[in-house]
Amino acid sequence: MNSATLPSLASFDAATTRSTSILLPGIRRLTILDNRGRIRRFQPNAGQLMFLQSVEDQFALRGYSRNIVLKARQIGFSTIIGAVGYQLCHLFDYYPGLIMAHDRETGGNLLGMVKRYRAFDPFAALYPLKTDAKATLEWEISGSQLNVATAGNRETGRGTTKRFIHQSEAAFYPDPKRTIAALKNAIHPVPSTFQAIESTANGVGNAFHTEWEMAVAGESMYVPLFFPWHHHPDYLASAIGLPTFIGSYTEEERVLKRAFNLTDDQLAWRRWKLSDLGGDLELFRQEFPADPEEAFRSTGQNVFPGDHLKR
């Protein structure tokens, strides 16, 4: 399997997900803090809905869900994964979950997001907490819990059994090979279990890249999902009050427009973001890749210049 055969938003039917999803009704009653600092109901975007469909398809077909997600920045997968974990802790008794972050600040933010779900959940009183600590949420009646840890502790997850694991920005763990292996051994492929390994790329040859390549080749139980920057509904010049006029296209813009059917609104946003990053094209490709090959090529060490490889 290559990137052309990966599940894509082009073939995704959001209406089908909305009509058949078991988890979505509960997720849509949750509250998020959006990128404009507003508290509002969670209305998943197309990428988040596609992820949710993958999870529910796997639950239906084999009873458990395993995904590896390669993505551009700020698509919102930590948000949807946290929402799935919150719902599963309500649906199942004694459901132990773990959120593994690449640093302490991110870990606190991820658990804080789940706590916000609870704070604004109109049904929260039906699920009283036994523990509400800095790194733990534990429900009193069901015995389910969500813990957060940072990958700096390489032994986290070793010797324990989890039913929900979210590995956030796994490519940036201090020792990704050891940490990913430990967490794979901490969860068994049995009904109701869930594991998602998600990250932006961080070079080739590391554990995340290896796991991605195995999933794409169909050599692991993980379903690979790639989400490029141009599938994000907010990555438009008009969304941030900028003009959408392009004028003449660069050579790369012509290629991108033809290959991915990009609009001038999207290309104008790309120009703005590239300028915002100091004109660093390789950094833009790393943070906002258009395809999986670009993501890993931009973050790896290449003998030949990236522009030449791209051509």
C-alpha cells in the first residue's frame, strides 16, 4: 500500500458517520476551547469524523481499534481521541486508560481537555468521580480511570494492562522505540480496547516512522491515517482575514494546485504561513505536509536537496 491507497477524506462520507455512529452523539454534547479562545460545543471537523469512523469500523469488524496517525499541525486529533477516551470510560466498567505525552506541559493540557469535557457535561453528575488529581481522573461507580504520563519516564506502562492508550506526538518521545514497545505490550488486542499513536513526522528510521511504514504495508494491526494541511477547514486565507488573491503561481504552487486541487484561498494561506515561519520551506513541509512522503522527507537527513527530491 502506498499513500495513494490510504484512507482519504475525498472518499469519506461524513453523513454516514453521523447517522451510524455510536460514540458521536455523546461526543457532540461535550465542550471544547476552540482556537479563538471560545467555549463551545464540540462539532468535529471532517478529519476528526474520519478518525472516528475508522475507530467504529474497527470496533464493528474486530472488536478493538488500533490507529497510527500522521498529520499536519493543529488538525484536532488529541481533541477527538480524548473525547473517545472520555466516552469509553463511561461505557465500560474498570476501563483503565493512559494518555502518554511527549512533555509535561502537553500532558497537563491533554488531561485538562478531558476535565473540561466533564466540567461542562450535563450528565456528569451521573458519573461521580473518586479521584480528580493532577494526573488522574477516576470514576467512583465504574472504577474506570484516565492517567496522564510523560514519555521521559521510559518505564511508564511497563508491567500494567491498559484498555485505552493515546500516544501523543510519539515521534518526539526521548526514547520512542522503547516507549512505543512498552505501550504496545501494555494493551492486548481484545474487545473494547483502543490505541492511537499520533504524531507529526520527526525524521526517518525512528520507531514512529517504522511503525507507520509497517502499517502502510499491512504488516501490523494498526490502520494508517494521514491528514494533510489542506484538509483543515481553517487553513484558508479568508479564515484569518487575509486576501485570497494569488496573482502568478510559483512552480511549486502550480504543482500543488494540480496535484491536490487546491484553491487560491488555500494557497494564499500557505504563502502567509510560510512567511510566518521565516520563509523556511522545509519547516513548513515538516509541520504542514501535503503527503506522507513529504512529511518524512522534510524531517529526515537527505543527501540531495529537498526541492530536487520533491520534483
